Amino acid sequence: MIFSISAVDLVNILFTAAGIGVCVLCILQITASRHLRKEVRGYFQLFFLLILLYISAHLARQIMDGQPGGGIRAALYVVTFIEMMAAGFMAYLMSRLVLAVAKTAKAEKVFSTILTALLILHAALICAGGFTDLIYTFDAGNAYHRAPGYLFSNLAPFLMLGVDVVLLIRYAANIDRRVRGAFWIYMIAPITAILIQSLFYGVQFIIFATVGAAVYMFSVIVKKQNEQYEKQQRENSRIETELSMASGIQSDMLPNIFPAFPERPEFDIYASMDPAREVGGDFYDFFLVDDDHLCMIVADVSGKGVPAALFMMASKIILANNAMAGKSPAQILTDTNAAVCANNREEMFVTVWIGILELSTGKLRTANAGHEYPALKHPDGSFELVKEKHDFVIGGMEGTRYREHEWQLEPGSKLFLYTDGVPEATDADGNLFGTERMLDALNASPDASPDELNKTVRSRVDGFVKDAEQFDDLTMLCVEYRGH
């Protein structure tokens, strides 16, 4: 079969083919742009696929128009139907984009319903036109002709265009100026092309206008997305830097030089805190109140991250100030609770175990504000939990009073303190490490130094959770009383 193509048809075919190439390149670029939001990428992939379908169908019709044959006639009806349906769906997608960007709040459902109804109307009219020759026909020579009802093919798209105009005017303040300008160009360009096309019969300027305006709109929106992405990256970098500094400050606030008191043979102490995030809510502290009294604190603030870290720092300072005043453990917790409750609008709380060890005698006075049970090892024994009665957490209720307990440590006794990050460490199957495994780890080498005991427990925890994410801060403190 020999096809005869006029100069005008050849120009239309060449430029339509160029439009197809541009759409393919845009789809490839969209697919490769990984930092685009998923919904934006998906939208433009579909949008350019519809444009590709529209102009491909138009190109096919241009090539086959006026060519003889029953197969050609059937193919002409199919590609013309596809072309007109694609045009309606393109208008619908454009309107949905304008609606999404306009941020119409409560009116969004109304506009969405109108657009869906118009899309259904368009599909019904095109289907009716395809079967009844209402919109287009082909003569005996398979030449395309507009039917008396041709305007119906553009009815719904033009009404959608009217919705776009309303949205762009009514909600102009909600839309970025550059994006708004790109929307106007996309809507005005095809109308301008139709006017120009009326002066140059047969040349399909509307194809060029549609592709060019779509590419411009895409480039503007992608540029805005890139700017937002880069801004977010800079903000993330700033936050990471600040969190790193905060982590360093928090770490510096905790005693972290070991051995801590090499000049004091009466005891050995070691502690560690590993936050689940950059900064954490757990903390430990130990210091000499005077030459004969060692204060030890392990605490766990509710929550995680920056709020918990801020609350942790404030709680640590208040506890230390009360302890350095020479108060008893129970009085330290009572006064700390009063101070925290006085300024606690966020209703955070902290569990605290505090003990003051008299180094000359081994007498240990303790108080517990809702914290984990400590593990104690006597000189010739093994580590066991000391289940002293808990009192209420710090910051939980004003006026709380705290009880005091007294223990006697003999030379060789060891005390292991921890936060719930140890027993509640969780593996990939949701199983907890538990206190039994913790005690087994401690009793595997009970005569080891505090440093080695802490590392043994941490090693057992790591081996248990394996690659599972650390959900909670993990803090441990171990002290060995050696006596004089």
C-alpha cells in the first residue's frame, strides 16, 4: 500500500513525533528524579503518559487519514476515540493538580465531586459520539470530518478549565507565584494555538502548545520541588550538627573519665550510657559528697530525644545540688520532686535510684523513685536483685514522700545499677532480654571488675538483640566496695 502525504501533513507528523520524543524524555527524567515526592512523581508520570497517548493517537490519525481500506477505517475510529478520551483525562489531571496546590480546605470535596462528574460526562459523550457519528465521521475515502456535535468533545474539558480559572483566582494566595504562572500558561497556550491554527489551516499548533506548556509547567514544579528538597537537606544538616553538639554536651555532663577515683582504694566504679537516639533521657552520676561519702545516681526520664535530654539535664542538676547539700537520699528525692513538680507543664517524670555509700563503714543508704531493682553481690555470693519497695516517680505528684533503706556492704561487695533499657532490650521477634539473662551475664564472671561486668552485660544484650533496632537508652553503673 502506498501512502500519500501532503506537505502540511508531513510538518504535523514531524513535529508531533518531536513532541512524542519530548514526552518520553520527560518521563525518563521524572522516573530518575528520586528526590521528588512520590505523589508528584506519580502524577507527572501519568500526566506525560496521557500526553504521549494523546499525541501518538493524533499522529496515527494524521498518517492514516484519507487512506483506503476497511482495516484503516476501523483503526481510525479507535485512535480518534483514544485521542479524544486522552484529551479529557489530561484536562482532568490538570484540574486535580490545581486543586491540590490551591489548598481549598473544606471546599476540596465539592470541587473534587464536580471534576469527577465532568470526567464521567466527557467519557459518556465521547463513547456516544464514537458509536453514533455525533462528534466525528469518516467519509467513504476514510477522510476525517467533524460532525455537528463536535463541540461536545470539548464541553467537559472547557468546563474543567473554568474550574481551574476559579481555583487560580479564588485561592491565588495559596499558590506559589511561579507555579501559578505555569498553570495560566498551560491553560492559555492551547487556546492561543487554536486561534493561530485558524490562520494556518491544517497545521496542528495545539499539539506543540500542549507539549511545550506541559514541559514548562513540569520544569517549574520540579524546580520548586528541588528548592524545597535542598532547603530540607540544609535544615537536616543543621539539625544533625546541633544534635551532634547536644550529644557531646550531654556526654560531657556525665562522669566519663575512668578510673574515676584512682587515688581512692576503698572502691572502684564504672558507668556507661548509650542513647537510643542522638541524645537520650537516661543518666547516671557519681561524686564524693565529702571525703567519706560517695553518692551514686541512675535515672530514666520518660520519653526520648531532645525533650527527654533537656529534662534529664535539669533533673541531674537538681539531684546533684540537693545531694551536695548533705541531705539524706530520701530527702534528696523529696526536695527534687518538689522542685520538678513546680515547673512541669509537660508532665514529664523521671525514675531515680540514689544511694550514698559511707566509705569508712560500708553503710549504704538508698531511696528508689520508681526505678529498676538493683543487683547486689556479697563477697562470697552471686548477684541477686534487691527488691526494695518503690516509691512514686519524680515529677509525678506534688507532696510525695520517699522512704529510705539501709544496707551493709562488706569488702568485696558489688552493686549493679541499670535502666529499663537493659531488661527491655528486644530482639527481632519481640522477645525481651529480661532480668534473668542480665543476672546470668553478671554471674558468668562475678569476680570481674566493674568495667568488665558492664561490658559483659552489654555484650550479652548485643548478642541477644542482634540487628534489631535499639528502642531505649541503655545505662549501667557498677561499683565495687573494697573497704579500707
